[in-house]
Amino acid sequence: MKNNYTLLLILLSSWCFAQIPNGYYNSATGSGYTLKTQLKTRITTGHIDQGYGALWNLYTQSAFRDNYYENNGSLLDMYSENPTGTDAYEYTSTGQQCGSYSGEGDCYNREHLVPQSYFDGFQVDPMKNDPFHVVPSDGKVNGDRNNFPFGVVASGSYVSSNGSKRGTNAVNGFSNYAGTVFEPIDAFKGDVARAYFYFATRYEDFMDDFYNAANANSCQAKNMFDGSTNKVFSDNFILLLIKWHLQDPVSPKEIAQNNAIYNFQGNRNPFIDNPNYVCAIWSAQCATVNALANDSFEMSSNVTVYPNPSNDQKININSSVAIDTIEVVNVNGQIIRQINNPTFDNNTFSIENLSQGFYFLKLTSNNQSITKKIIIN
């Protein structure tokens, strides 16, 4: 895994696509949400739902077996695979399908990365049966993941054999959600992100009804979405997905599974075929992720923003270094306030009359910059 975002973007730009049918994406010529809709049309056309039961047979194919780590043909499960050591257990027989389980290693089942409880009773098929987000998983870990959102765990109350964990979300530059989340290991975070980008695109026109039908009390996964058909994801979650997508590039496993699923149900995951589609669609959010990743450590340690969230349409910036420029940017990437050479009083500058919403605050000092998220309630 690499943390250099610029290098990753170069690598993604030079990705060598494999086994994509000639002309498959010729109709995807736009940018932003227009491109997303074009991709939705492309990957919906030809998609033939094979049903939930057919997934068991799909998982026996070579693309879903371990040809990359132990290289022994056992089931490749993101929640139990240990990329740097020996797996605690392995699944080698279809007789190990769940059923019921009492502990980790008992059996494997079908894990909905977008929790099934979120869309049960709304649009069950083909969402329930789509292997681009329904993956083989140890039954016990699947149950412990439950229907919690994905996130970065600050304090783990449950840890699987390979280090996947559940616990309180870490509130940081990429999230202000303080509930329980589930975090896969680093080797598979990009896989999860690209599954979600596929889901948001393939089922684009259902996303508003999908969101409204979900019960927020029984399904905390609702915190990952925003109810729109274009951006689809909440402001916090989209930044995390993009971060995972950039940090964990497309793997040979994903390419093999993309090709196998195409043969199985007739459509593809465009974000595996062309990782650049993510930032071509969610360009403002990608720019923010890169800004957060490249923040100056010196500025980070010398600048605070409060209160955040704010309940009185006002935020204060306290800085021990001189600030050259302040920009307030909305979630669409539009600069709604720009203040050059602001005058600080006792190291504090206030911005008032901010409308309710979610913003990015970019501060520049001596060719260094820092971006912070602010929320106005």
C-alpha cells in the first residue's frame, strides 16, 4: 500500500485494462454525474439477474479462490484472509457453506457489503443477488459486521482472525460519525470502496427511494448515504471511500472477479476497469481528499477551528501562524467565501452568516495549506 496520492493517481492513469469487451465504454463520454448516469446505462444493459442461489456456484470459480496469497485454491474471504501470514482457517469445500455457525471458521456465507437489511422490502432483486457487492465471507464475521457502516475503528470491541474489526468510529478529517462501524483490513479497503461505487452507479435511479425506505433506527448503514441519486453518499462517507480507493489500488483478484462476474451476469464494474472514473465523477470530493492527505503538518499543529459543528452560523479560526487566504468551499467544489490577507484579533478570525450545511475550509499560509471540514447546523 502506498500513501503518496500523487503517485497513486499516476499509477491509476496508466492502468492496463484487461479483457474489457471492445467498445464497452464508448457511450461513457461525459464527466461528473453525467458520466455516472452514462455508466449506469452501460452496466444495466445486459445485466441478467441469476438469482441468489447461483452465487454459491459462482464462488467455486477460480476468480473467487486464493490464487494470490497461499495460492492453494481455497475460498478467498476478505474477512479471514491474512495477506502477510498463515490464515487461521480455510474453506475448501462447498459443504462448508452456511447453515448456522457458532464460531469463526465454522462456515462461509454471502455477505452483503451494502447491508441487505437496508433494502429488504424495497428492491430486493437484483440488489440482493449482485456479486459485485455480495461476497463470500466467514459466517461469524459476517454476523459480527451486522449492518454497521464501514469506517475506521478507533476502539475495537470485536476483531476477526485477520484483523477486521468492529467498534467506535474514529472521528477525524474523513469522518465526524461517532457511532459503531466495521473496518476491513487495508488490503481490501479499495475492494469495498469500488463495490460501493458500483452499487451507487448501477442502482442510481433507485437511490432516493432506497434511502427513504431504510429504517435509520434498525440500520445504521443509512449514515453512509445521503438520499440523492447523483452523489449518493453522505459527505463523510464519500471522502472515506475515495481515500480507500486511492490507497488500495485495483488488484489482480478484482480484475479476475470482474471478468468472472461479466461472464456470469453480463455486466462489469467500471471502477475496476477504469479507476479514474471515480475522480471524474466525484471530482470535488477527490480534490478534498488530496488536500486532506497533503495538509502541512506545521499548519495542522498551529490551527484550530471551533465550534465545529457550529449552531450559530459562525466559526472561529485560531492560528499562531499568519494566514494568507481563507476559502470556504461547498460540497460541489464552489468557493462561496474567499478572504485574502485576513486580519486576526488575538490570533482569532471569525466567519459569520454561514448557511446550514457542510463545507470545506481551506487555509493557506506561505505556500502551505490545510483543509478542514466544518458543519453548520
